[in-house]
Amino acid sequence: MDEVLFRSSQRLENFQVQLSLAASQSKDILHQYSEQSKSAIIQAWNSSHTTQLKSHVNELWNYIVKLGLKLREELWCRLDPQALYYNLVKVFWKKWTKRDVCFLSAGFICGSIVGVIFALSIKKKGSVIRYMQAVQCVNYLGTESAMVVENAQAPDVCSENDVIVTVKAASVHVIDAEICSGYGKTLRKILQRIYNKRSKYALPVTLGRDCTGIITDAGSNVKRLEVGDEVWLTVPFWYEGTLSQSVIVPEFRIGRKPKNIGFEGACSLPYAGTLALSALREIETTQENAQDKKFLVLGGCTPVGCVLIQVLKHWKAHVTTTSTKRAMPVVKALGADEVIIFPEPVKTDGKSILSLELPQECLNAFQKELELKERFDFIIVTKNCALTTKKLEDFCNGKMVSTVPKQRYSDNCGFLGALVIRGYIYLKSLFEKVSGIAFNDFDEGHMCFVTLDELADLVENGSLQTVVDKVFQPQDIEIALNHIQSYDSIGSTVITFR
């Protein structure tokens, strides 16, 4: 033990000696470099070039000082109060002749006319504000706060990467009803102020997440699209809505509309279709690996469910879906292999709304029917179900994904929470500008022309059909919002502006 301690102390002493030598050498090197730097600086300062530069700077400074003194003397002579007073007295207190009065009057009139003409010629023409019809949410009190306004400001200035589209038709979605109740209000206010400079106020909010129309103007950097193209587009929940006569949208969110369908039918696909394809990407399902896989689509009669059934059957997957009795023939026609009738609440005053509670015995019967099926490889939820996520996972071997608008905790975060979120989003936007990397944190990554073109290919080759339940006029927006939430709804509900 003593020998070990002795050797350890000896090694420690050797280490201390090496450290002291290294420190001494470092000090000598630093001193040497500092002396060399000092001598180099002194040599440069005393060089002939530096001396010549200093003389030029000194001459320039002396010239500026002399010029300033001369200018001050000249101004003092011109603005001398006594000289000004003498000249004024000489002009105005002399005896005026008729000739002097005529010349003075003519000069005053001519000068006034020339001044007015010059002012009118350089006056900037104020931008003409155009108004349009739009469907907007004026407060967050539910679907009754949605109304048609005739004085919404129409887009007129098209920036270099934007496109102005005259809207022919737009679809209504459950998320529009959620927006009328305040969904995403905090994030919308922050994101629009940072990313969308045109929006200055939190309310009113233009509803609509997709539309079809014709391009009427395009920015200088827009190369993929042209004026006159028939297009369809979709935007995330925080962006300006599409339920208006005209919209301005970035080019990357717009795709060419399939030629074999009309405007009303086509507008049923952009938002629902991008959500459907995004859900399939999330569970890593493609045409190559979907064959013979078993899928459960909860809500086969929703806009997203109608797209999912058709795409999965095109990919030769086995599709089981839930549906109402009224929608059962439709989902069967779309290709569903098995249909489970989802229980409905008892209608009240001719309406059956999603918010009504289902009887417990109906839920138990629905759950037992699921238990009789083999476990599914994937479950995709397109409609709120009374069964919890944990219960649904008992019927799934693989992943489960939902396209239902997820809860936004930022809507109830308070002033301090909103301030923190604003700071985070602002810093993230700065990083995106510097790095050129887009994070797509707010449901917008899949809403682009790439996904829209993929949908267009499916439509044009006959693999995807449109499902439109009802078409309304803009003034019927409250009826349309209530219908899309009801159990009677099948596919998409459309608002036409034609």
C-alpha cells in the first residue's frame, strides 16, 4: 500500500512539473507573438504609405473646415436681418406704378397655375379598393356567427410569388365550424402577422380551406402557372379562407384542376384529399405495401373517408369502414369491403348533430361488432368516435392515425402563454429565413401542389371520384355548416359563387 501511494505521489509531482513547463513555454510563446505584433504595428504606422495617407486625410479635413467657414460667412451675409429689412422696404414701400401691379398680378396668376398643374402631375394615385362577397366568421360564438359580407376587401396587389384566383366553388368542412367556435384563434393571429402580412386583424375570419377557380393574375416569379388556368388549391387552418369571390395564395399551394371534372365537384377533393394522403404517409402506407393489408376507416362517409376508401381500394387493400344507414350504399359503391353501421342519436326537431350523445347500449353493440372482426393492420379516424383511443388501439395491430382537427391548447393559454408562443414562432421564422429550412409545424406541409397533382392523377385515371352531397349559395352558410356536422352528411358540402 505504501508503495502504491509513493508511486502515485511521484506521478503527481511529474505531472505538476510538466504542467509548469507547458505554462512557461506558452507564456514565452505569447510574449514572443505579442512583441512581434507590436513591432509590426509600429512599423506599419511609421511606413511611408501610412505617412502619405495621414497627410491626405489632414489636407481633406482642413479643406472641409475652410469650406464650412466660408459657407457660414456666405449664409450670414445673405441672411443678415438688416439687409433683408432694407430690401423689403425698398420693394414694398416704393411708389408702385400700374405696370408694376400688372406684372405682379400676372406673375402671381401664372405661378399659381403652374404650381397647381405640377402638384396634380406628381400626385400619387391612391389605390382603388375593390370589394367582394365573402363568407366570414365575425365572432367566436358558433356557427351562427358565420355570415355573408358584401364589403370584404378584394385582393388587388399580387406579389412576385403569389397568384390571384377568381373562385368558382369552395367546400365547407367540420374545421370551419370549429373555427367559428374559436379553433386556432391564437395561432392564427400570430402566424398571419408573421407569415401573411396582408392580415392585420384577428376578426373577421374568412372561412373555407379549399376552392376551385381561374387564375386572373400571377406574380413575376410564378412560372408553373399562367393566367387563365383552371386550378384548385388548399390552405391550412391558420391561413386566410377561400370562401370568397377572389383569393390570393402562394403558388406552391395551387395545382391544376383535373379536366374531367367540374368546379363544384373538384372543390370537394383538395383539403380532404391532402388530409387523406397525409394520413397514409404518416402510417407509412404506399401503393407498394398496402396490398392485402386490413384497414379500418372510422367515418367512411366523411369527405376524408370517401377519399381514403377509394385510394386504398385502388391500392388493393382490404377496407372496413363505419357509416350511417343513409350513406351505406355510397360507401359500398366507393369500394368498401365491409361496412359497420354506426349508431345515430335520436333526431331532435329534424336534426341529428354530432354533439348529441349516443345511448350507451348502442356504443356497446358497436364495440362488440368490432370485437367480432379480426384485428386491423391500421385504423384511420376521420370522424369523432365515442370510443376512446385506448379502446380503439385494442383492435389494431399497427398504427392508428386521426385526421380530425386536434385540440389546440394555445387557444386557452392566456396572455403570457400567447407571448411565449409568439416569441418562439418569431425566432423559428427567423431561423427558417436564414437556413432555408421549413419546419411545417402547423398542418401545412402536405398542402402543396405536389399532393394536389397526385390527387389530379388519381382523378384523371378514374381511381378517384368526387362525392358531393349538397351545393349551397353563400347566404346559406349556416345551413351548410350545420349539415356538414350532421349524421345526414355524405361526402362534401359545397358553396358555389357562380
